Amino acid sequence: MDEDFMTLIPPHRTYINYLINKSIIDMYAVSMESQTVWITFNASNKKEVADYLIKSPLHKYWNYAIEELFVYDSQQYRLPQVQLN
């Protein structure tokens, strides 16, 4: 990660936050250990996802694979547990 990369992080985060607020991105996670990013998009096809990725200020640093998910489940998509008072 060079100085140029580090200067692009704030505008990249602004772009990611925009996509999250528009419900285009469901989940964004970064591992500093493996320097890997996982992003779950709501999109019609792989080209649409690629179009979003290309607009990121960091796109020139990325090598990526776009995979269509068959099942996506998490606690946030489940009903809250009932707690009796």
C-alpha cells in the first residue's frame, strides 16, 4: 500500500457508503491480513456489479472475481428473537 493508495481510501469509503445507503451494497468487509475484500451487491447481473466496481477510486489496484450467490443468509435478515418481559 503506497501513499497514492492511502490517499484514495477516503473517497473510496465515501463511494462505498453511498452504495450502502442506496441499498446497492449489503455487506462490505476487508481483511488487512490477507488484503482481501468481500462485497455483497444487490444487482441484476455481473456486468452491473463490474460497472459499480470500476467507479471506485481504488479499482486500478484490484484483481477480482464476481460470483453470483445462490443462497445468502445472515442474522440481519431474520426476525428478531422474542424476549418476554
